Amino acid sequence: MKSLRVKPGTKVSLDDYDPADTGRYKSAEEVADKLKEHIDELDRLQNLLYAENKRALLIVLQGMDASGKDGTIRHVMSGLNPQGVSVVPFKVPSDEERAHDYLWRVHKVTPRFGQIAIFNRSHYEDVLVVRVHELAPKKVWKKRYKQINHFERMLTENDTVILKFFLHISKDEQKRRLEERLKDPKRHWKFSEKDVDERHFWDDYRKAYEDALTECSTKRAPWYIIPADRKWYRNLVVAETIVETLRGLDLKYPEAAADLSKIVIE
Ligand code: AMP
Ligand code: MG
């Protein structure tokens, strides 16, 4: 699993990462029990995080259209107590958002202590779509890698743990998924002609992602490149990474404020 974590300072070339990789597994059935265990464990750990109320977990999900951001949230977070989680989608900025610096809307929705927040897209769009479509000049977005590192560093130094997942799919798999959306009336709502247009920019996005992964994977806020052509493997790896990270925090239930043994309930 280590190898999916982008080591700070290494130059990422996505060619080195196989989107169809499934590790040592061959099928969804084979990992079903393991995934269930992780999801149960996630529930236990979230409860601890919530009770401890001193640290927060921020999960950033990025990936091309149809890479499975929504599906990951639905499956991996299915066991969590809704009281302790927020999911924040980042769309085209509103007028008000655009009237501020690009991190304004982001900092407002970082998780409070005890909570997990999942960003469905994030501030990284400001070095991805913004770069690919030249929504800002190069001299503006180029400075953002460093700004993002500073911002994330400030968060981690103030007890927000950060995990960033890039859902890595192949161009063929994206085609399959967009075609599925076209064929299935229950998925038509998910189909956007914009996604088809965005496919023309595949190589530009790939380059923009490689730079973001290269520039912004830090020790405290690492990027993970998740093989995402197989949904079951994607779910397994994401769940496992979150569980391991939360376990590493050594979370503890707080001590009671008073000596409870003396309390009598009449
Ligand atoms: P979806 O994730 O399918 O709901 O689409 C959200 C859309 O919002 C995507 O096309 C993103 O590229 C776009 N988006 C998100 N953040 C930004 C941003 N900062 N600037 C421009 N477009 C953005
Ligand atoms: Mg979309």
C-alpha cells in the first residue's frame, strides 16, 4: 500500500501507475469480507474521533469525470454516523466565492474537531480546471501549489489530519462509464455533455494532475494514487488507508470530568 502514497519530492508520472491494478486480489467477492471489516472499523474509529473531539479528518477526493468520487463516498462512508461527517461538493464558484481568494470557500468548510469532512473536488480544482481552461493566467495558478502547501500545513499543525485521494482511471474506463450513463435511464441525470467535451482535454488534465501530485504531496498531507478502474479495489484501498490513518492517531475516549462512581441516579 505504501507505494500508492506519493513520496514528497518525487516527480509523478501517471504512466507508472496502472489504473486497473488490483494488488494481490482477483475479484470483488474475494475482498468483500475485508471491506466490510474496514467499514465496521471505520465506524468504531469515527466514534472515537468524535468522542475525543480534539482532532479532525479531512479527506480530499479528486479524479477525472466518472472516476468514482460519488461512488467512493457512498460505499466507503456507508457505515459512518451521519452526525460526525460532512460531504462538501465543490462546484463552479459562485459570484460571491469568485469575489474572494480561492481558499476562502475552502477554509469555511474544513471539518470541526471530532468530525470527518469529505471534499468531493476541492481547492485543487484551482490548479486543475483553472489551469486546463486558462481561467486564470499561469502566473496566478503557478503560485498556488505553494499556497496550497502552506494552507494544508497550517491545518495539519492545528490538528486537522489530511488525506488526499486521486482516483486514477484509464481513458477507456471513463468511456465505458460515460456510455453506461447514456444507456441507463436511471443514470441519465448523471450524464453531462460537458464530460464528453472534457475528454478532449484528457492529456492536459493528466499533466495538471501530475504537477499537483508532484508539488503538493507532503509528509503531513500526502496524496495517494488509487487504482480506480475496478470499483471494488478502489473502495478497499481507500477504506484501508483511512482506517490505518485513524488507527495511527492513537485516539482515546476522554476521561470523565467527575468521579462517576459516587453518582447515584434516583
Ligand atoms: P461535478 O463534480 O460533476 O458536480 O462538477 C462540478 C464542476 O465544477 C466540475 O466541472 C469542476 O471542474 C467545476 N469546478 C469545481 N471547482 C471549480 C473552480 N474552482 N473553478 C472552476 N470550475 C470548478
Ligand atoms: Mg460530473
